[in-house]
Amino acid sequence: SGEHMPDKKQFINELFRVAMPGGRIIIVTWCHRDLEEGETSLTKKEEKLLAKINRAYYLPRWCSVDDYVELLESNGATDVRREDWSYIIAPFWKAVIQSSINFRSVLGLLRSGFSTQRGAYAMFLMLRGFNKGLIKFGLLTCTKPSS
């Protein structure tokens, strides 16, 4: 889960260091959307939403799947493949939110403390990010060169 790694380049370098030559590297991670042609960054609203999620879940800055592909290729990766699994994961957030909307769950949340409450609030932020196309769940695979 690369979203927990503050230095994405160092994270990828470490994956290549520990993988055997010819070995397969698999990354499954939360990402922000890829930038469109001509864009140099996310919008201010998108950055603000991600910053709220990062504070709630104690995460560093996110990157895009394109960013990971660049890092993999800069390490000489071959057979780089990517897939957007957002459509598979997105229903999870709705299900978690729906399952927690009952008296017992709300009472437990009120008793749980600020960190848990902030995490619960972040579920709504994640859902908003998915609905806006900002948050992606990416699968990347590649092969470490044999030599």
C-alpha cells in the first residue's frame, strides 16, 4: 500500500532492491486521478479534499498511477501493467457507511474518541473523492530486469 509511504521514489527503489532479478512486483494502492494533458497539478478543491483525508488517516501526499508507472520505468521495469480497480472497491465505502448507520454504531462511535470519529468522517470524504473521480484504487505490476 504505497499510500502510506512518504517517499514514493524510495518505496519503489526498495521494491526493486528486494525483488529477485526477473521477479514480479505488484503494487495495490490508493492513488489520485492521473492528470489530463495540459494539467500540471490537481485542482485546489481536489488538493483540499485529499489533505482532509490525509489528516484523518495520517497519510502522506498521494500520487497518481501515472506517477508510479514513471517510477517503475525509471528503475528499468519491463512488462509494466496497470489497472483501475476503483469500480471494485468503491461499493465498500457505501457498505461500511450504511452498516454503521444504526443506534448502536452511532453510540459506539460517540464513545470511541476523536481519532476514531475522525476516521469515520473520512469515510464520507473517501466516498466523495470516488464519486468525483479523484480517488482511484490502482493495481500495478511489472517485472524487474533479469540483469
